[in-house]
Amino acid sequence: MTDNSNLTGKTKRWVIGFFVLLAIGSANTIFNRFKNAEHLESAVAEQSKNFVKVAVVGASNAEQKLTLPGTLLGFSQSPIAGRAAGYLKRWYKDIGSVVTQGEVIAEIDSPELDQQLFQGQATQQQAAESMQLAKSSLERWEALRKKDVVSQQEYDERKSTYLQAVSNFNASAANYERLKQLTTFKKIVAPFNGVITKRNVDIGDLVDGTTKPLFLITQLDPLRVYVYVPQAFVRFVKVGQEATVKQDDLGGAGVTAQITKVASAIDPLTRTMQIEVTINNKAGTLMPGAFVQVSLRLPPSKALNMPSNALIVRKSGTQVAVVDDQNKVHLVPITVGRDYGNNIDVSQGLNGGEQVILNPSDSISDGDVVQIVKDAAPVGEKKEENASSPKAESKADTETAKAKP
């Protein structure tokens, strides 16, 4: 009887212990589920925040810089065409060849022109003989007229014949000189010191004496670039003002240049004014035809200034998103003044000191609540791991395992 009661007591204790363990496990499961739910709500709330970067609007007291695009040109750049008609006999200079003024770079074979020159010379000699004969005849008739042997009419006819002979001689002499000058064009010469940058003909090609260029000669030092300055900045540009010319693919701070010519008139179609910037290229680092950026230093505008990537352009006009002390967004319409590329002046709409959102999203609206963040961490600090890396995947698996009940 005692043994049965002891067995019954042990069984009760085992049953009670089992239910206690079951209750503890259930409580632990419920606790973990509540904990995971709180963690999930916190993560969703964190991800739903709208993080933004801002810039403070302030007066521009610093020197401004206006950067405009342009194309480099040789200070002297000329297409060389053949004035005399014929066939190219030979060429002496090819692309990349350095030439000096007056140097022969090609020759043209023109037998027709040679024959025309010979004919012109013969015609001039013929006219000279006719003129000499008319002169002698006039002198004789003049002596006879003094003796009243011939009439005045006959004398005037001899005089007219002589004057016609003189005119014919002058015309033939002018034609001969023209042909002599034309034969000099059989030799193509360089009009200035430079480099041949293009050759369009070869031996045997027909040169018809038109404006078709045979060569292109360019002067490499100095160079020049034409820039078109917007109307808003015209009054700040003057002859002698320094500029910086930079070619992006060469790197560096750029080359110092100078404004040498100003058009002094605004194009009514583009509302810009053309200026010429001259660049010293003794080092030969720059080449004609290259795309460059020309920077002009301008005086401070003293106006409110802000980054241009804060603008919002919509149907209602140009706006900016201003963040107040409660981190609420207010869309404020503004009027844009001078545009410097990365920065702009604000002529109306802001008072200074406002925090404007940089790169605002298209969906941003008035009354939104945002969270202002600081700039990105400096280079050298620990970077965020790539989500596709093995280390990141391992970390994600660990977090997932912890979240499971």
C-alpha cells in the first residue's frame, strides 16, 4: 500500500513538472513573439522616415566663377586652295609637318596655263610693234600738218590710231602680267608659320582652281577660343580680363588665358555676347579642335545664394523645399537670379538662413515631416557592407535566426 502511494506521488510530481516546463516554454515563445513584433515595428518606423540633406541659404560674398564651354581654334587657321587649274605634280609636306611662311608645300602642273602665258607674251609683243608703227606714222603726219600738206581730219585719224594702239598694248601687257601672276600659283606656299593638319589631295589629282581646300594649315601657338557669355554676365566681362581654360581629359588646374576681344553687342537670337580668349600654348599641351571649359572670375553678387540642385520645377513654377524647426517641409516659390552652374542667386522668395532640401524627391509635398542627416562619412571610415557579399549574407542569416521564435 505504501509503495503504491509513493508511486502515485512521484507520478503527480512528474506531471506537475511537465506542465510547469510546458508553461515556461509557452511563456518564452509568447515573449519572443512580442519582442520580435516590437523590433519589426521599430524597423518599419525607421525605414519610413524621410531622410534629407539640407543647405543653408546665405548672402554670396565670395568671388563667383562662370564656366562656359568652347572649342579651341588655331590663332590663324586657313584652308589652302589651288588658284591655278591643273594636276597636282607633287606635294612636299604631309599632316603634322611644321611649315614656315612662304615655304613651298606642293606644285601644280598646268600646261594650258603655260601656253596661255606664251600666247600673252606674243600678243604683248605684237601690240608693242603696232604701237611703235602708229607712233612713227603719227610723227610723220604731224610734220606734214605743220606744212599744211595734209588736212586736220587726216591728222586726227592718225592720232586716234596711235591712241588705240597704246590702249591695245596696255591691255595686252596687263593680261600678260595677270598670266605671269597666275603661274606663280602653280606653287602652293604656306601663308604663315604653322602645322599642316589636313591634306586632301594626292599626286595626279585634278585641281580645278575652285575653293576646294588642298591643305589645312593651323597655327598652334597661340590658340584662341570663342565663348558666348549670357546677357546677365555681359557687364562683368572686359578686354584684358583673365580666364582659365581647362581640358578635362588632361586634368590639372587649367591654363591661364586672357580675354582679347569682346563683341560689344548681344545676339538677339541667343541673348549672348561673343568674346575671344587667347591662350599661350608654347608647351603644346593643347590642340585645336579640343572641347574645353572656360572659367571667368566674376565679382561677388551680394545676393542670396544656394545650390542649384535644391530647385523644384513644377507647373506652379520654380520652388524650393524649406525645412522649419519642427522638421516640416514648406514649398516656397522663388525667383532665380544669376546662374553659376552649381549655385544660383535667389532674387525673390527667401530672406536668408532658411534650410533648403538638396535633391528633393518628386513626391515631396507641403507639410511632410523629414529627418535631416549630416554629410556622408569621410573617406577612410568603415563602409557599409555590400548586401551581396558573403559576410553580409552571414550577418543577415544570424539576424534572421535571432528573430525566429
